[in-house]
Amino acid sequence: MGKYAAKEQARTKTARTTQESKTVKSAGARRRIMIWVSFMVVFMSWAGYTYISQQSQISAKSAELSKKKVEHDTTKNTEMQLNNDVKRLNDPEYIGQLARKNFGMYLPGETPIHTEETSP
């Protein structure tokens, strides 16, 4: 074996080693990519589940809030009516009107006028 044959053999061996190392590096890179893809799939699945879960909770809370707002408005209107009635009850004229209308009580010297209601 001459110098030339030894160099050729070394070059062939180096080429095989380089090719094998590329194959090994390629397999390692593929494995890392698969691990990364698997992690991303798991993470995105968890994120999707969390998003859908929170959306359903938000819609339930929104419906409850709208019911509470309607109830609050109704209560406020009732409170305003009652406050108005309390103010009117402090007025002696209003008390006199109620006494005449509900209890048939009249001031001395007043002549009650009764009207008959006709039903259709």
C-alpha cells in the first residue's frame, strides 16, 4: 500500500464518519423537533381548554349580571315610588283626599257628590 492508497482510505473513512455523524445529528434534530412539537400540542390543548372554560363562565356571569341589573332597576323604581308616597303622606291635603275617597270622611259643611259608574 502506497501513500496514495493510505490517503484514499483515510479520506473514505473520514467521508463515512462525516456521513454517519450527519445521520446521527439529523436523527437528534428530528427527535428534538418531535419533542418540541409534542410539547406545543399539549400546551395549546391546555390553553384551548382553559379559554373555552373561561368563556362559558363569563357568559354565565354576564347573564346573571343582566338579571341583577334588571332587579336593581325595579327595586330603585319601587323605592322612588315609596319615597314619593311618603312625601305625599306628609301633606294634609293628600291625607284629606285619601280619607274622603277610601273612608267616606268629609269635613264639616262639605256636601259629598256621588257619581254612578256605568259599565259598558
